[in-house]
Amino acid sequence: MDYISDFNSLLKEKLGFSMFPYQEHVSKDLINAIDLGEKFVVASMPTGSGKTVIEIFLAYFLMKKGFHNIIVMEPTRLLCDQMYTKFWKKVYQDIGMEYEGNCEAFNEGKSIIVSTPFTAAKCDAKADAIIFDEVHHAFGDSRYTEALMQLNPRIIIGLTALLPGYKRYKLDLRVSESFGEPIVLSYDFKALSKIDPSFKPPKAIADLFDADMDSLEDNVYELFFKKKAKGNKDTLKFLEVTLYSYGKSAFCESLQRLNDKVQDNSAYFMLCDSEGLSHKARALQDILSVYRVEDFKPVLIFTSRKATAYEFEKAIRETKVDMKRVKVLTGDASKEERQKLVDSAKRGDVDVIISTLVGEEG
């Protein structure tokens, strides 16, 4: 059966386009690995190369091969909503989305469900196959490990823009024992251009790093997301945006300043009294473990909030970067201090500048 040709007809009908030749090539490599009996297959492709289309094809292929209860894993609720709305539900009819935790889509027995790993585990879902977007999270994150072990699918297929070599060694032993060592198929821009001469790399590259919330952050975010937080409506929306945009430090600073407009909740105090870094700061550490300062210096890190800038400084302090060569630039600095910092950077005496918006000009 020509799965690629048949799927392209479906794709053309539903979305108005077909797969590019390089996407067809990667898809064939993936189904060859599946046909050989591999239970854990990963494809690494650059940002902007159309991994979602390949994921949609994989669901089509798996259903044709007799797989049921296919769960498409997205790392965040926002991505669940975006991918489901823009792509998945336009191609398939027997499909649902579940990230609120009420488990309705799973109870309805949809063939394909777009969900987060945590919601699927919470709903005690049945997974014949898992198509894992941003699969690098499965390497080293205990929450993803627990979800995979609980769901226990027959096969895991993952796609990601970036799977650094060090990440592969962080895979939990239980996962490799249950599903085997992952087969990793890597396609950088050069490889895709060789496969498909018409492939045109982007003029600029932007890698996306997910800033996953921990349980304390997620508990607070859910209060806002599910409209359970009490207080002034505009203030609550501001605090919600502050939490997911700038992290714990900025949120707690704003909460303290606006506490007369918000009803107290123990979840707020538990988060603000915790010692760990926020999800944004942890993501910064991930970035600097891949794009090392010594390879790209000088490095500029921008954030809109002063509290976040100082938390980023704390996050960098926990890495191997020489803190004597890391400077924070905020509106607290005088004009003379700012110029002195700029001059130091020009001389090569500074490797990292963490700046609020005051540093954008010049």
C-alpha cells in the first residue's frame, strides 16, 4: 500500500497542500523503522521544517496498521489547543482534545486524542501508540517518565527540533528497558537539502525551548486558567500573564505589590516561599547547556522584568559560567554605569549581559 500517496491526497483535500519531498523521505524512514519492530523511534528535524505534518502522517499510518487509542502528546496546554485547532481536527474526524483534566475525550473512545502527558496519565488513558511532539522532554524529566510508564504504549514515535547528545544519556533506565534504546534519526539543514534540492533553509534560525512549570507553578497557574482565583478581574489577568511570561520572581513581586486586590490563597504562598528557580530560569539553564557561552560570547539575554533579570543571574550562577564576566543591566543603573558596561563589553571583558528593556536601544 502506498501510504504516502494516499495520505497526500487526504492532506490536499483537508488542508490544501501535500508533503514536501524531504518530509516524505523522513516519513518513509520512520515507517521503515516501525516495520522493523522498533518500539521507540525519534526524528530530529530543524525548527520550521514541518514536523507537525509528519506527525499527522504517522497517525494515518498507525491507524492503517491497526493501532487504536493514539495519543498525540504536546508538552503544554497551549500547544495542545494550537495544534488541535490548526491542524489535527481539520484532517481527522474521530479525534478529540483533552488537557482540562475532565477526561471526556478519553471516555468517548476517540481514535486520536491530543493531550499533555500529565493529563493522559491523570485520566488513566489507554495508549496503543504515542506520537510525542517535543520528545526531548522524555529524556531526563521524571514526570514524563512516569507518564510513559503508566500509559505503556506498544510504540513511541517522537519528533523534536533539538536532541543534544547529552540528553540521550538522561533517558530513564525504565523507559529503555520497556521500549528499548531509542532509534534516533537526525536531519539537519544540510541533510534535508541533500534529500530535497528544492529545500530552502530559513535565513535565520530560532530554536524553541519549552519552559515547563513544576507542580507548584502549575497549581497557581491552574487557579487563574480555570478562573478559580479570587480578586479584581484585571489584576488576576495581569498576574496570570506575569507568571507564565516572566516566572515566579516577577509574579511574587507583583503579587506582593497588588495583594490588596487579590484574595489570599495558600498556593501563592507555597510558590513564593519555595527556593527553586522558576520555569523561565530553568529553561535558560537548558539553553546555556546547549548553546554554551564560551562558544557564542558575548551573549545578550533580554527580559522585560527586573526581578526576572536577577533570577536569570542566579540561574547562570548555578552553571559553569564565570560570574565575574556576567553583568545585569536594568533601569536602576545610571547613564554612566550603563556606558561603562557597554565599554567593558566592547573590550571583551564581559561574556553575558542580562538586560531589561533599557538595554535594547544602542
